[in-house]
Amino acid sequence: MRIFGSRSAKRLGSTLIYSVAAIAIISILVAALACKPEVTPSPDLEGGKLQESVATQKRINRYFQSEVMPKLKTCWERVQGNGTIEMVYRYENDRRGGWVIKTLKVGKSDLPESQNATALACMQNAAMGTSFPREASDTGDSYLINWAWPVPMPPDAEQQMARMFDSSGGGFEAKGCDGHGAEEKCVTCTEDGCTFVCVGEDPPCTTQAWPTGLVVCKGAGGKCASGGPFGVVGGAIRY
């Protein structure tokens, strides 16, 4: 009986070791799948998604044209250099049917470093305190806007704005989110996981693949748009 008991104990011990190892492997796999994936930039999808992106970018540019640019123009002329500076705006729900700006900072810039602060000060004076209306499709409590502004402004800025509003997108030299190379800074979920797009959700984005193989993506929950003041995804006005 002692021998039988010893063998049983050994088999029980081996079973426990294998079970613990299996649980550890499963835990590692689940943790790996839950990690933030490397997200590859991709152009906005065709059809309805493209139309939605164009409509959103025009909506934002109407806001910039009416609320920000009239106060920005004179100060922007003092910004030196020749290039593009990205402004990162975060808006919050003001509970009265509007998106009101809360924070503003400089994103990617190819201006001389000394000019970034000058450009930021100009934009702060022009944009802080402004807002634009919420739409029924707006979800979440935040709206992140990444907009690439040219320095200097094109001499026919108002005419370019007007031509952009008359266009449905699909212009020449299409490049990036505004036709001039503005980067995709928002995220969306595809069958392969999270992807950078021009208009989507506020990053970061996480992906989980359950045992069924179903890919589940989730962004930060807020709205997000990226682009520039003189073009839309798929087309732009030359300057």
C-alpha cells in the first residue's frame, strides 16, 4: 500500500505541475493579446467612411474659418520660417450642446524650434474660449483635433477655403489627411485590429482576440479628427 500510495502521489504531483504550467501559458497568451498592438497607418476606407471623413473635416474647417482665423491672421504673419506646424486641440462637452476648447499644444513641427512658442501663443489667443456645436452622431465627452497649419498662410487663404467647401474631395496630389501630408492621428477598428485613420476615435487603441478568433478593438472613447485648414482627405487645393 505504501508503494501504491507513493506512485499515486507522484502521478498527482505531475498532474498538478502540468496544470500550473498550462495555466501560466494561457495567462501569458491572454496578456500578450491584451497588449497595445503596433498600429499601421492606413488611408480612410472607401465609400461611406470617406464621405464621413470629408464631411467632418469640412465641419471643423468651417469652425476654424468663422471662429479662429479672423483673430489668427495678423499674429500668424509674425511667425517666421516656412513649413508646417501641427496644433493639437482638445475639446470637452460643455453640457449645453457644444464642444468647447480646453487645452492646446504643439504637435509635429518643421519650423525653427524658436518659432513654435510664437505660433502656439498666436493660436491660443485666437482659439481659446471658442467652441463648435455638437451633432447627434458625436459620442463621448471629448473631441481631439490634430490640425496641420502652414507657415506662412497662403495669400489666397479665403479663396482656398471656399474652393474646398465646394469640393467633395478626390482632388489632385492627394497626400495624407488634407492632400498636403497631414498625418493620420486617429484610430478605428478593422478585422485585423486597430488602424490609424484621418477621422475616428481618440487614441490609444487596444486589441483583444478572444478564443473564438473575434477581434475586439477599443479606443479611448472620444471623437478624433486630423487634417488641415485647406484640404480634406483624398483631395486638396494647391498652394
